[in-house]
Amino acid sequence: MKVFISSDIEGIAGIVDWEQVRAPGVEYEIGRQLLTDEVNAAIDGAVDAGATHVLVNDAHRTMYNLRPGDLHHHASYLSGRHKPLYMMEGLDATFDAVFMVAYHGAIGAERAILSHTYNPAAVWEARLNGIAVGESALNALVALHHRVPVVLITGDEATAEEARPFMPEIEAVVVKRSITRFAAESLHPERACELIRAGATRALARAGAAAPPAIELPATLEVTFLTPDMAEMASWIRGVQRAEARVVTVTDDDPLLLYRSFVTIIALTRSIVEC
Ligand SMILES: [Zn+2]
């Protein structure tokens, strides 16, 4: 049984500030240790449920946040920059389940720690088939293409809520309660890891009966940017339509192509973000 883990970082118990998730620094070193522990807990849970191969795709920022030697010895590690499928690189139809570990709420979520949607300096809102979404639903497009169910997500309450419209049966492990974008009440890291391990086991045990993400096709993605220039730039990509000054839409029958369009939009607009 093969498990694909997409690991972010903002959804870790105890993490509340950018300093804890951005290198270099003492706080970042603590943050990456906490991340390693939670990812390993998810792998332990997967192995408990019979996983024979686990691939961890590091999906945060530099995308080499884990110390390879500290990662669970059952897992292989996909890390580094310029991955064509970004947060979902490495997933294919041979996998039985997807875990999303240490995910976080969308930029527009009312109470969500360190909320953002891919790029907080560019994306004001993303909607999939009319529903405001975070990274979980966007990334689920790739899982849908390969017909692999997304069975586990960990993070705060907003993260869990956002996943449900398109992944109604997902096992959501909530490790903190966000008060604002920069304050949260977290479980102790050891408790968080216990819950993640147990949740991963439960999730994988049900994976055989789980359905791929429920995203109706053709699907339409609508992205609202901070500035009109970004929407203009995004519209240079074939198939991307300018809907309003700051809004573009793109529709596709193939969820993988839709995700690729989104990732291209993100990469392109990054060149004009300020500060
Ligand atoms: Zn993220």
C-alpha cells in the first residue's frame, strides 16, 4: 500500500509566526523539528495501517524543510525547487491514498493561522466551481486526475472546514485552534503527534473504500489578485480569461491541466509581487 504525503508547515501545533517557518534562524530550526515530528507521526500511522511505501513531498517554500536523516526510515523524500507539480509532485495512480500534513487555511478564512493561498503577496482569493478554497482543494485536483482519495488532513479548524466541500469523508486532525492570523491555542506537540498517528491509521484503513475528490468537471477556477497587473499578467497564459480588473478564470475538463494552469499563474505573477 502506497501513501503520498504533501507536507506544508503552517498547520503544525505550536507554529504561529512566519519566523517559525522561514529560514534562517533559531525559530525556524524549532519549526522544522516540529514539522519532522508531525510528518513522522503520520508515517507511523500509515505504517500501522499497512503502508509499505510512503513518499513525502515537501511543499513549503524552499521545499527542503525536513532533515533527511531525521525522516522516518520507511519514507522517501521528494524535496527541492522547481517541481512541475509543486505541492503534489510525485503523485501518480499507483498510490492508494494522499495525506495533507501541516496544511493551513485560505487567505480569506475568518480565523486561520498564517492564512494564505499559495502566495500571500499575490492571491486575494481562489474559488473552485464557485466555492472559496484553500490549498487543499486546489491540490486535490491532482489527486482527482489520478483517482487517488485524499484521506487525511492536519492543521487548524479552518483547514479542516475548507477540505470538506470537496472531500466530505476526509479524516481531519485538528492540532490547534486559531484565534487570529497570528495567534492560536495549540495542543502539546507530543499530543498532536499522537492524534496524527491515530488519525493516519484510521484514514488509511478506510482508504480502500474512499472516493477521489468530488470536484465536478469541467471545473472552473477563479483567482482574485491583490492588483490588476497580476490579473493582466495571468491572462497571458492560454485559456486564462480576464473576468474583472483583478479577477481571472480558467476552465478545464482535465483537473491536472487546471492545476498546471494555476501553478503557472502563481509562478508568473511572482515576478511582480511587491516586497
Ligand atoms: Zn501553504
